[in-house]
Amino acid sequence: MTLMDELKKKTEEGLKTLKETAQDIAFNVEKQAKIGKKKYLDIAKLQRTIKKLYEEIGEYVYDQFTSGRTPTMDSPFLKERISTITKLSIEIREIEEEIEEIKKTTPPKHGED
């Protein structure tokens, strides 16, 4: 093999490796972006909603006690908020499971030329 053929072969191999590496990096960046969106936007939004519901429950119970009434679980106000918190908590767990699945993904295999 001549020097030029060898140089051409090495250059082609280097470019192929560079292209594959760039594809892997792009895949991982996209994967991290998906995880970040789910963690920091979707889950955080649901957690803020849950926190607000807890605050509403706390204010309601406080108002009931200061008014001389005893809050009960039969209250439609409490039932609705507790049900919503339960649903949102389930939704958070589902998103966390999606994140775990995303973490397990791997870049596509590169074909042999």
C-alpha cells in the first residue's frame, strides 16, 4: 500500500470515528435534555401544585379549629384536595419511571462500513 493510500485510509477512519463520536454526543445531549425537562419542569410543576394544595389544607384546618369546629375527612374540600394530591403523586412516580427508562437508552449502533 502506498503512502497516499495509507494516509487516505487513516483519514477516512478518523472522519468516521469523529462522525460517530459526534452522533453519540448529540444523542446524550438530547437524552439529558429530556431528563432535565421532565425533572425540572414537569415534576417541579407538579410538586409546586401539591405544595399549594397542602397549604390550602393547612389553612382550612386552621380556620376550622380557630372557629371551634373540628375538621373531618367527610369534608368535600378535604376529599377533593387529598384526591388531587394522590393523583399528582402518581403522575410524579410515572414521570420518574419515564426518566429511568430514558437513562437506560443507548445511542444507536454504528454500522460497519
